[in-house]
Amino acid sequence: MTDADRGELAILQQELDWVLSEEVPRVFTQVMIVLQECCTHFPVPLCGSDTAVKQEKFIMSTAAHSTQDQVKCVVTVTGDTITQADINMKAAKHQNQVHRTSVTPDAPWRIQQIQDAGNFLQLAIQFLQGHGASTSFRTSSEVLNVLGQLIKLLQKGRSSLLIPRKKTIDELLSSKNMKSLTPPLPGDIAVSFYLQAHKLVLAVYHLSNSAGTMKFESVQADCAVPWLSPVLVCFTTALHLTHQLRDKIVQITSPHLYCGTMSHGLVFGNLLLSKYSTSCESWKELVGVACPCHPHISSENMYY
């Protein structure tokens, strides 16, 4: 090893030590602040806060470019639950008939996505409290492991609000919510409330039988929900911070990325292995990527 190699390796080792001791606690503190702010925007109390349950009233309608209003709804949302909704709709099959039904306070419609997102947010905060800024990390693999688990929780929380769980028509028709509508809808009409990004959506499905094949047409009404945008911004900001930190650590410790030549990378890799472990088989556990000189070592669980 040349003197230039030794100097480069010493600088990289110093950078890694600084990231572990200074950058990691700083970023974890920032993430915690963002997640705690996220809690304040939710319509229900989280993490033991005494925030009052929010109640909001919205008018939902079809898109502005629609030739006629096929669905109208006035909905009251209390926390994570639709406590009242008055729905008027025209079935495509018979436009002259208007169907009316309601969600009543004694049979509310739970928006499971809000509860799921809140649960994942609380799990992320609790996880960070046990593995965050106050933890002294000795190796990059410890930080990458924590980041990997934290990122999964944040992604699940964010996805809960962005991507509603798909349900079949049969599931909708047989759901407890459909059966609690007053008055009941005809058997060939199903409705569903869900969140998608910053909006609350009411979807109406009308079934028809064409030549023995069951088909359905759908129409949607929606409205913007003010608290969803800041919540999604908080989730996105926390994910950005954690991804940045993960990428920085991988860049320092991965020989594929930080070195100009493979030989230099392998030298620093051997230095890390000699300091923290005893074999190349431990490389992936150390830096979060497969060992470059042992390609047979699985990398299917890399934090990418």
C-alpha cells in the first residue's frame, strides 16, 4: 500500500467516524422533529397528545369537466371516521332516477387509512426514541439497520394515505358499511370512501350484466382535505432525510462508489474488515452491500 493510499484511507475513516458521531445524531434529531410535527396535523390524538379530535364538513362533487353532476355528497368527518354523509347519485343505467342514501352517526364509516397511517407514524417515533439520536453507533451496519427499519415504517405510513387498498365489488357489496347505509341502495350499486393523496374520494360503482358477463361503471366525487397535505409533506421530508443519510454512509463504505479504482476500494474494505470483523462474509453486515470480491454472497436484502 502506498503512502497516498494510506492517506486516502485515513481521510475516509475519519469521515466515517465523523458521520457516525455527529451526522447521524443530527439527522435523527431532525427526523424526530418532523415526525412530531406530523402528529400535530393528524385529526386524532397521537403519541399520548391531548390534541382535540377534529371535525370537518366537506362538499364532494364530480370533476369540473363532467357534463353533469352524477354524484353529490355532503360529508362530516370526525377524526378518522365519517360520522354523517348525505349521498345523491344518478345511476348511468337510468338517468332519470336519483338514489339517495346516508351514513348516520349511529353507524359511522371508519376510514381505516387514517388509523393505519397514524399507527405507522407512532411506531416510527417509538422506534426512533429507542434507536435514535441518543444511541452511540460503533459501525455503519448498525446505522444502516436502523435506517432500513425506519424507512420501512415511514414508507408504509405514507403509502397508507397515497394508495388505498383495493377491494373487489363483492367485498364492497357485502361490507358492513354498505349494509348500514340508510336507506339501503339497490343491489347493483356499491359505494366506497377512501383517501388518495390530499383528497377524500367517494366512488360509486354500478353493476350490469352484459351477455352473461358482469361489468361495472364507476363515477367519483372528491374534495380536498386540508390536513392531508402537511402530513404527506412531513412523511416525505422524513424519508428524504433518512435516504440522504443512508446514501452518504453507503457512499463512504462501499468500494464501488467512493474509490477511483477497485484496488483502492478493496484496500479500504479490508481495513474496515480488519477493524470491525474477521471475514469477508461479514462485509454485507458491515456496510449494507455485498462484498465485491465475493459476488456469491447474497445481496438480496440490501437497503436499496
